Amino acid sequence: MMKKFFLGAALQWMLLNAIPVWAQKDFTPDWSKGVVWYQIFPDRFNNGDKTNDPKVEDQRGAYPFNDSSAFQIHPWTSDWYKLQPYEKGNGKDIYYNLQRRRYGGDLQGVIDKLEYLQSLGVNAIYMNPVFWAPSSHKYDALSYHHVDPTFGPDPEGDKQLIAKENPLDPNTWVWTSADKLALKLIDEVHKRNMYIIFDGVFNHIGLNSFAFQDLVKKQQASAYKDWFIVESWRDEAKGIPFKYKGWFGVSTLPEFKEDSTGIVAGPKEYIFNATKRWMNPMNKGVAHGIDGWRLDVAYDVSHAFWKDWRKHVRSINPNAYMTAELVFSIKETKPYLSGDEFDATMNYNFAFIMHDFFVQEKKASTVTQFDAKLNELRNAFGNGVALNMQNLMDSHDATRLGSAVANPDGEKFGNWGKYFNWSQKSNNKSYNARKPTPDQLQKQKLIAAFQLLYVGSPMVYYGDEAGMWGSNDPDCRKPMVWNDLTYYPETHNPDQSMHDPDAVAFNQDLFNWYKKFIALRHQYKAIKLGSFTTIAIDDANQMYAFSRKLGNEEVVVIVNRGNQEITFTHELLRKNKFKDVFSNKASKQVKVSPMNVVVLANK
């Protein structure tokens, strides 16, 4: 009888909260459900320590393979497309030089801005790669067990310490000053009741890594001979060159070898040891380690590896969070989100649906289509996963939201490959990389509001809240716009011709908008964790209304995507007491201005 009672109660709860009865068992952490993520690209976020700025030799081995031309830390507040005097000396164009730029962002810079993130309301941080690498993006790691020395206080001293290690023996691994600063960052984040995850790149490693450089030098005699996909060994007598497979054909990113069990034993053991190092540093306990991982190119590592790796991660910290970079359909994504690999993904499918409805104009999907696609995605993997999905609108690999809204009716975001190239100014001279207009910013506001009111864990790419804009990589990686710095206006086109000035400054109004809606997630648990029910669809007026409910708390959201004011009435409002969450005025009938949103709550 007792068992039947509990099953009945559980069934009743799921029905009341609009959660599918068929939903799979929840295998996701609780802390990460509904949190607000903030993505940081370290070199471009904040330079907190000028004494550790990278030197030209620190980019040796990174594209465009020029560590001899004049170099300096690029002026943080300069005009993005303007070639600086030191850059003009090499005679190359802007896109060549953008890859050589380093702005000096570091871990101290992140620590210094934690109060800023708290003021915004963020409670979880995703760090793009922090491990030692020569590029600005650091997906070409020299190692996974050391933070880049130029992110810490003593780069040269750190390099000397690292040189004394045996990379194959974790007992010889030292804790550099940069490593220790990373641990300080983790502790400072945790002190503020926030969480932090690191970027893991386990498909490949960098050309200059300890393992690959040893292989290049010693060939078959190397201790790392079985780590990589070698196509031919060097044989000078026979004129045979050394050949190997690089990720996506990129020679600077040699891939790890895999067999039927996943990544082979050597690199697998190294990855597992590095994983533990950052999750339980110095064996001080998981409270001092990162709270999880974002896994780069997860689709290019076998399922067998991820299954073993998840077991390893959860054996260290049962509450660790694992999210994957996937740009796949629901069907293709399901194997990764079945309980034995990942907890969530960077939810590009959400961004595709949002882009089709909000960003596009002539090509925009209808409200009915929008609702149907959201429903399909929301219910695809179970409620636990839905609450954990990183609902992003842009990232370091996509055009910024501020520029997306300025370029409607081009390629659809969901056509990933075509959109990626179309949205790069370097590939598409007609792409609008100028500052968004007030009307376009209003569209960004509406998108941000929906993102922050919807089911899942919204993720803000650094600077979107400050009004940053930029086309796809590399323009989406501009240095952060801070309110205490004075920036040169953008006046240069990529070809160095000029346009009217676009003022660059921290957008306080936009920041306040993001802050206001993030605060609602903290105020109403129904927004963070509640069910989702569509309550009205109006294709003609591009109006969409939905309810978020948890227990007796209910929040109603009315979105006006159209260009005319609408008046919204509904039986739900007539029967119950709802107030505008910002004005606190009781509402039975709601007016919603064009491209805007109204939020009501019963408490």
C-alpha cells in the first residue's frame, strides 16, 4: 500500500507540473538546474595583472606562425578593425593580425570582476580553455594539467618548474603560480555561492605539447608513439615524411588515437589524471575543485570514452556537471544524454529556434511553429536535462547576439556550416558588423528576456549584457567593454577604409535589463525550476503567452513579437490574482507594447 501511495503521488505531481510521465530517470545535478551561466573567454575578459602579459614567443606554434614580427599587447580600448602601428610593419591584412593579437586577459582579471558578475546575478561561470597553449583561444593545449603561465603571476618561473616534471608521472607534477591562482579563483567563486566549470579538449592536444614534441623528435622510440594517429614515420633514407592526423585536417591539433574502447590507454590515463587534478586539487577535497566540465568537440570522441570518463568524474564528485559541445539534431543528440555520458549540452538547438522566430523578419517562423519546436526540444531528453541545458544565443564560435539582430533574413542559424561562414565578415563583406540600432537592441532585449524566463539554464556570453557586437569568429572575441574605461569609437572597416563612428561604451540600460530578468529567476522558483505550459498563440499578431508553475507559485509571460501594441486577456487572469512583477499592479487585462514582454505573477 505504501509503495502504491508514493507512486500515485509522484504521478499526480508530474501531471500537475506538466512533466511527461515517460520522462527518464533524472541523472543530472540539482545545483545546475536553472542556474544562470556566464561564458568567459579569458584573454579578452579583463587584464588584472600587467606584469604577466604574453610575449611574442608565447604564441610560437600558433596560427599565423609569426613570432618574429613586431608585437605588443594590443591596446584594450582600440578600434577593433584598425591596424595598429606595430601591426602594419608585417604588411599583412587585418584578419592575419587579429590572430596575432593578445590583450592580456588573465585569471586575476576574472577574480577582480567576480563582484561585477554577482551584481549581474550570475551564479555559474564557464571558462573557455585556461590550460597552457600558444593561441589566444587555447584549444591547442601544451598540457591539460597546467594553467597557461601567462594567466598567472610568474610566467617564466612557472615554465622552469614545469620543465622539471615527468609528464607521465603525476607524482612529479608541480603546482605553478598560475595553477595556484586558478585554485584561488575557484575558491573565490565558491565563497560567493557560485559555481565554475573548465573547458576540456580531449579529442586532440597541441602541436607543441610535451607528448607530440617528444613524438616528433623520437618517432617510434617515443613513449608517446601510441598516443596519436600516425600515418607514416619519418624515413629520410626512403624519403618518407612523418605524417599524422590533425583534428579537422588542422596540423596544429594532432588527434589522440582511439580503438573500440575509446581513446587509447596512454592519453586516456593522462586525461583521467588531469581531470582529477582540477576536481580535487592537492586532495584538499572537491569543495576546492571545479564543479564540472564543458567538453569541446564531444562529437569527435567515441561514446565508449565518455561513458568511462563520466564514471571517473562522478567517482570524484557525485554532483559534478558535464555539458557537451554538440551541434546535432535531437535524434543524434540522444545517445549523449541518456544518463551515462553528459548532463546537458550547449543548447544550440534552442538558439536555432530562437533565431528563426526572433531574429528573422521575412523568414521568421510563426508562433505556432516556434511553440511546436520548443515543445519538441524541451521534452526530448527528460525534465532533468531540460532544466540543465545551457540555453545560449551566441558564443565564442558564433556571431554575437548584437550583430545577429542586425542581420535578419540571411542564412538560418540552424544551417550551421553555411551560417558560420556567412556570418564571418572575413567571408561576407556585406555582413553588417556595425553597431546595432536602438530598434535592433530592443529585439536583443526581447530575446534576452525570453531566454531568461524559459525552461533551462540561460547562458550569457561575456559582454552581451554590456552591448557588445561583432560578427562570427574572430569578431565575436573582442575585448570586454567595461564601464570604467574609455574606448575609441569603431571607424575602420576591415580593408582600412572608414565609416561614420560607432561609439563603443558600456550599455548601462542593457545591463540593467539583463540584471532585472536574471533577478526574476532568483525571485521566482517557478521560473528557475517550474513547469512550462503554453497558454496562448496568436500567429496574426505574433503574440505568445506561457505559464511557469511550481507548487502554488505561477508566473505568466506574454511576448509581443509584433510591431503593434496588443491587449491580452485570458481566463487564467480573470480567475486568479496576477500582478505585474515590476509595477506590482493587478492585471486582468494586459497591454504589451511592440517587441516587448510583460511578466505577471500570482505572488
